[in-house]
Amino acid sequence: MPLERAMVHVEDRGFQFADAVYEVVRTYAGQPFAVDEHIDRLFRSLDAVQIHREFPAAQLTGLIREAVKRAGFREAIVYLQISRGCARRHRGFPAECRPTLVLTVRELESSAVLRAAGVRVITVPDTRWARCDIKSVALLANVLAYNTARQAGAHDAIFVEADGTVNEATAGNIFVVTGDVLCTPPKGPRLLPGVTRDKLLLAATAAGLRTVEDRIRRSELLTADEVFLTSTTAEVVPVIAVDGKAIGPGVPGPIAVRVYEQFRRLFVPAAD
């Protein structure tokens, strides 16, 4: 149905408690990308918050493909959200409650301009909850951090803990290049395990780079040769400045380009 006609009940728990999880899938040449990996991550999130899996993987895959086909966009972003469902407002899990499934498809804008120019970011204190590996719709801390960055004239914000540990951006993972080593923070409860992140590690290895999953400190961001962000929709976006300090020469670096090109060769189907 048209977006303006799609509605959920006022007592849906996703609306009242952020009692919901979500996934984002993109297309390449009209075909959904890495659907199995995204649904696997969605199911891990559902299990972590104890929402019943009413929709099997095959049904969700079919819905995604059908929605993309009906939307008719050359490149699209698919948003899939599952809440615990509708019930009288109370903290306790309702005894009888069917999950609410919401799926939307929008046209996806290319990230080529950002990739060519690079972006500026700032660091902010990580005030999020302790289970960032769950793709929850409770994103208020991310919203506030992102808008703090935009108000400061930056593209995005990087979450940093009090001890200087770098976790991730408001909607993407982070990679740092120092010498011939490409490093990204290890998986754990403080960051979302990105589908694109995992594929870029494989692409980097295939491109002949040494990859490390290890703690990154804010000081290492400021002295890195290159920094870049990764996500499903933006793919690879070079960072040219952190907190006003130029990264390397202050322009997108060659490693980001090399890894991105290898990612496209390995994982992205050729356009017709």
C-alpha cells in the first residue's frame, strides 16, 4: 500500500516501548543483497529480546523480494521492523501478543559523492545501552549524537567510551589504516556486527592487506593514515577529519578505494 496509508495501533509496543528490532537490506541492480546474512542477524536480535519468531526466514525473504519487485526502483533500501505487537501498555511481556511486521521500500541514493569527497566526523561519549549488538529500534542516543555532529558541521559522530575506546559510528562500523594494517573493533556487545563490515574484511584480505580485529583508541584515530566508515547503504565512506584534525593528507586514501573495489568485485553482481 502507499506509505501514507500504512499504520500500526497506538498501543503497539514498538511505538510505546521501542520493544522492537529491525534490519536494513539494500539492492544492487534491483536484487536484494546478502538477504540470508541480514535475516540471520534479525533472528539473533529477536532471540535476544525474546520476541517470538512468527515469520520464518523463507517468508521474510519472499516478502523482501516481492516488495522490491513491486516498488520498481533500480536501487532500493528495504526497512524491516518486527515489534512484540499490540497490547495494553505495561512493562511486562503480554501473554497473548502477535508480533507486528512492518516492511517499507524506498529509493536508495548513491553514496558515490561521499566516497569521492570524504567526510568529517566528531567523537562523542558513548551513552548508549550495553547491548549495541542487538539491532533495536531504541536509537535515541544515536539520533542525538548524529544531530550533534550535524550541528557542528560534521557528517557523523563516532561513539567513544570514557577510556578512549572507539566503538562505531551512529549508523556504521569504523576501520582504521595504520601502515599496511587495516583494523576494526572486534565484535561484542558494544557494536553492531555489520554485514558489510564482515564482507569488507574478506575483501581486504583478498586485496592483500593484513586485517586485525582489535581495540582502537581515539588517539589512534587522530594519527591514522586512513579512516573509513562502512554500512549497508553507504558501503565505504572515507573520513578526512576527526574532531577537526585532518586524517593523513585530508583527502580520501588509496586503501579505502582498494578495499571498496575488491568488495565490488567479490560480492556485488554485475549490472545488466
